[in-house]
Amino acid sequence: MQGSTIKLTGRRLIFDPGTKEIGPDLWTLYREMLRSRLFEEAVAALWQEGLISGEMHLGVGEEAVAAGVVAHLRDGDAMALDHRGTPPLLMRGVDPVLLLREFLGRRDGLCGGLGGHMHLFSPRHLSASSGIVGASGPAAAGFGLACRLLRPGSVSVAFFGEGAMNQGMLMESLNLAVVWNLPVVFVCKDNNWAITTPSSTVTGGSLIDRARSFGLPAAEADGGDAEAVWVEARAAVERGRKGGGPAFLLAKCAHPEGHFLGDRLLRVARRPVKEMPGMAGPLLKCLFKGEGASFAERTAGLKDLARLIARAAKEHHLGRDDPLERARQKLTGEPDRLRGLEDEIEYEIGSVVEAASRGPA
């Protein structure tokens, strides 16, 4: 969008004098998305080296959703996050060195090394995450009540996956937010998978219609397009700030690493010769057993497994839908500026890794 750049609540925006409309500054959005991507790639490398223990759930593929929403937040606003809270926290201004030290289990991490990557808290940023599916709903409702009573004009945001839409506490949170007219923006990141189960096999109806059934204004945005998310998020956030109550935003996205790093379905899809025997072996052994299910039923189990693996390989893939690449292609008209920005962010993340590795464990 052409026009003059203005400052608003600490975020760079574009104002078009012709239409008198405010739009997103894609350079700012791309910067935040790139910082998140490179940071999480560094985290993945450390995890692969065995320096970060336990499961690791990355927000890779969700960067456009996080950037488009967080761009509208300001001091006094709150965030309730799920187990992929790293991108929103980075974009909100949480120190990446403290985050990385937390993942490494360091006592000087964001939460003293006790929270890991799924249970992160930053009182200064009014942000909290939880590994419990759907927990961001009640947390956001609580944040929203505090916003309404203590900080009028502020809002809270809940980030969660589509699988959480089948959790009772999230449904109760949607209902409560409507009844109490809370300034909460519910952001559903839909990647079509509930952990390792296709969402279509466990979720009935439309999520948009489900949200609207509570009386929530609901919108859908392309989760791979940061500008599209920005536009829909702006309407939802402004509604909350003006006392209009909660809103629901559905954004489709993809997780190229599956539910977590080392996702079994993707390991089999990427290295079938090495991984398939361990998964299919028990099914093959039972094919010729005399008792139990018929041969046809047992064969169907193998076919279902093969279809699931093929589907995972197809849907856990960014390709041309990579939100970073889609944003980057729009900025190639200024190659020197683009190269400079990317070099700057790459240097920053390298410095973060170096700084996080120093000092006592």
C-alpha cells in the first residue's frame, strides 16, 4: 500500500491519504515473522542436539497469525497462549535470551527454568501460556474481566488450536465472554489436525458457525497472509476497545513439523524405509493370526495407516504457502532493504543464541 508512514501505539502503520484508511506495514510484519522463524529454527537445532529436553512444539507456520494479531496490542493488553506461545511472546517484546534460557532449563530463564516452552509467564507483558488444551480460553476471560474493570480500553487475546474447540472450558469461556461483554479476541489457529488425528474425524460442523451460535461476531482470515490477518484482527481488537464485547477469528495455517518435533507420522513419511517397520510391524504380524478380526479388516488397518501418513506428509507442508515467503515476495522490489533486514535479524538471533549459552546453567 502506498502512502505516508505514521506512528500509532508504537507500531508502524501505513496511512493512505486517498482513502484515509490505515493499513498494515508489511515490512514490520515481515520483520516480526522472520525473527520468530529464525529463533525457532535455532531452538529446533538445540533440541536436535539434545540440549533442550522434552517435547518441543514450534510455532513455525503460525507466524502470520501471530504477527497480524499482536501488531494491534499495546501496553495494558493481555495474552493467553497455548503450547505454541513463542511467536506471540517474541512479537510482544519478551526478551529472546530469557526465553531461550528457559527452554534450556536454566535458572536464569524467563521462569527460572521451571516452565519449559509450554508454561511461560511474563507479568510485565500480561502474558501467560499453558500446555493444557483449551486453557487459554478461561485465562483470556479472566484477563478480559480485569481489562474491563481495571484498564478500560484494553483487550485480551486467546490463542488456541481448532482441537481446543472441542474442550468444554473453551466453550464456557466463549459463553461467559458474551454474557459479560468481555473485551476478548478468541483466535483459533486451524491446521486441520488435532495432535495426530485429522480434525474432520473428531469435530462436527463449522467452527465459525459454532462461535456465532454464542452471539460472537466471527470472521475468517487466511492464516498464511499476515496482511489479511491484520485487517480482521484490527476490527476485532477495536470492537473490544470500544466496549463492543468479544470476537472470534479463525485462521487456517500449517505446521510443517507436525504436532511436535519428531512427529512419528512425519518421520515415517520422510524416512519410510527406516521408520515404517516399527509402526507397521505389529499390524503385519497379526495379518495371519487365526483369531480375531478378518483378514480384510486387518488389511484395512494397514491401508488406513498408509492414508494417514500420506495425508500428514501432504498437509504438514508449507511450500508456496509459507507465510514468510508469501510476505517476502511482496518486498522484493527493494532488494537492498530486504537483504539488510534479513542480515540484521540473522545476526540478532545468532547473538541471542550466544548470549543464552553464556553463564551458569
